[in-house]
Amino acid sequence: MDLIKKDALLPLIQTCSKLYNFAEIIPVSALKNDLGGLVEAILKRLPQGPKYFPDDQLTDQPERFIVSEMIREKVFELTKEEIPYSSAVVIEEMKEEPEITHIHAVIYVERDSQKGILIARAAAC
């Protein structure tokens, strides 16, 4: 709804509601980070299903996978569009101590020129 003028929104919703029998039409705003109740609407329509995992288990993925994805996420956040989505992170070693966890990881990219982008970003952080 970010690109629609407020006075045009209601007529647009009415037009869309005539095209199909939607359960709800919920305008959302990316600019204002407003989901307008979308999550709640989805949750109330989801069927109940069996529990596949215990309540205290968050995922079926190993801890090393989660850590590698967290590092990969930071690569995307800190480099924006400069590093392609074909980068990969491999955890070579994780050593847990009482106060800290030491993680040795390798970040793989497609081209040698992308290495300089990552190293320069790391130096600036």
C-alpha cells in the first residue's frame, strides 16, 4: 500500500474483493514495517497439526549449520549488493569454553575480486 494514495486504497480493496472470495484483504506497508494484522490472520487460519519436535527443540539443523547461516547473514547485511548470494560459509572448528565460544570459519565467494570486498569490510568493522 506504500505506492497507493489513501483515497484510492478502499476502492482498490473493493475491486479486488469482487474478483475472488478472499477471506480477508489486508494492506501492508513495507516502508512503515506494518503488516496490518497479516500474521494474526494467517495464524488463525492455519490448521492444527502434530508436533514434530519437543517444545525445547528449535530446529532439526545442527548447531554448526545455524552458526554458518548467521555468519552468511552478516556477509549480506554488511556488504549489501556487493557479494552475490552464491557465497558460502564452512565452520572448520568450534570450541566452547565457559565464557566464550571460539569459531573458525571460512567464507567462500565466486571470484577473487570479492575477497577484497569482504576483507576491507572486516577491517572497517
